[in-house]
Amino acid sequence: MILDPAALNAWTSPGPRLPRLKKWLMDEVWTAARLQQSKGTPSEYLKSGEKLVNEQESLLMAAADSYLDELAAAKTDRKSIAGFLGTNKDACVVILDGCSIREIPKMMELSQISHRPVVECGVGFSALPSATEYFVSDRLGFGLPVLGPSQILSNREWKERGIRYYFFQSPNESQHIIDESGPILIWHRFPDLRFMDSTASSAEFYDGIWDTMDLVWQRTVQALPASRSVLVTSDHGYVFFGPGFSDPNLSRDDRPLKGKRFLEFAEGEPLPEEESGLYIDWRRRLAVIKGRYHNRPQAPHPSQSLYRHGGLSLMEVLTPWLLLGPME
């Protein structure tokens, strides 16, 4: 890694770092231009981008790790699904489970094909930890408990909100979305359900994810009423842990987490001591991996997946926030 003195000074100077990091990721790393530089191949785009992010985040972990405090504090950001629907009458929301800011160029391309203008292209945030059930509780904004998206429909409080909810389990699934007044919320388990597969052990796996998004977009965004605005976002991102894309300086800091990327501790159970690679939320009795450390589950047959989430890092916490206008 070649260190640019000007860039090093900018990253390590006092003051907030997250705004600059978001701009760097959106304007320089995960862009259509860099996809073209990668010969239009998603897996090459993934590897080259993750190399840049790993180098930058490893530097920040060593010299200016206060950016992690900014990421942790971002969970109080006002961007929530409830807030959006509260100010956008009859709007629609599509949550692509596990979709990251890497996929924004693809979503922008699909928006153009769908004849939906991009009103806003920004960044949202996962919950902490960056896991689906915690997003439902902390970031949807409806006061729901920690539960999975398939359980939302059966929740008694949800049924009184007047929001039509559609839950998709697989890319091939199709549902008839009725054009009646009131907001619509779609939750699709793509792409996260694919990343949980033990076969997700190479960068080339990402090529299939990229291609499948065409079908998912057709069954969700394009199936929504043409006259509605649509917010496309995600509950969390993920880190790709190919060779050389992890920070080895954090090795073994996850020992108290039993191989997980986060762990809640029962009342009376001792919390782990502060480590350079652990974020501790004392109030919630929660410990979370910080930065880009590729830990592996402690199990007889550990998953070989290189696509992981649940920790506190740029690519896990930052999510797409793409607002599309009605079809033109």
C-alpha cells in the first residue's frame, strides 16, 4: 500500500471522518466507472474495490479508529423506514436483504431500464450489530421487537399500521401486488440468503449475484404501481473476505464471541474486556467485532462463505438508500 501524505493527513486529522469516507466510497470506489475499468466483470470489480477498502480501513483502525464511533453513533440517524413513509404518502419501500453499496451501480442501471428517475442516491445505516433482526427492531422505526422479517406479518401491532407487506423468500418467487391506496413494504431475502450458502467461497460467486438482481428487480420494483415513488434500501451490507482482504492485526480478538461476529451476554454473565478489535455496548450487554477481521464460526463444519456480516465495519454498516420517482 502506497501512502499519499496528503490523504494520510486528511484521514488522520481531527474532526468527523464518516462524511469523507462515505463520499470516497460512493464517488471513487463503488462506481460505474470502476466497474468499466474492471472490464465490466462484477467479481473483478468486487476484488479491486475490496482491496482499496481493506487498505483504507486497516490504516484507519491503526491510526484513527474514531470513525468506528461515528459508525456506531449512526444508528441514531433519522433515516428510517417509518420516517420515510411518514413523509411520503402512498410511497413504496423495497428492502433487499444484505444488499450493499457495491450494488448501487447495478441498481442505477436497472432504474434507468425501468424508466424511474433517481431522486436521491445516498447512504443508509444498518443496526448494530449489522444483522437483520436488529434492523427490524432498531432501524425500521415501528417499535417492533427483535424478530425476523418473515415474522412481521404475524405481528399483532403491525397489522394495525395500514401498510401492505410482501415477503419474498427466493429470486424466482412472484407475488401479485395490488394497487390500492396506502404504503407498500417489500422485504426480499436476496441477496443475503445466497451469501449464507457455504458455496459462497469465491469472488466469482458474486457474478451470479449481480446477474440475479435483474430478476429480483423485475419481481419487486417493476411490479410496484408505476405512479408511486420507491425507496430501495437494505438492512445491512457485508464484507468480502477474499485472500488479503482482512486485517490480520485483529486476529484472535474475537475469542470471547465464540467465533461469531457479535454476541449478546446474559445478565450476570461477565462481559469481555476491552480489546482493540471489539466494540462493547455495556448497556445492551453486546460485543461486536470492529473492522475487517475474517473470523470463522466454531463448528464441526464451519461455513466457507467469504461474505460475512454482523460486525462494525464500513461495508457492513453502510447501506444503499436509493429513492426513485414514478415511472416516466
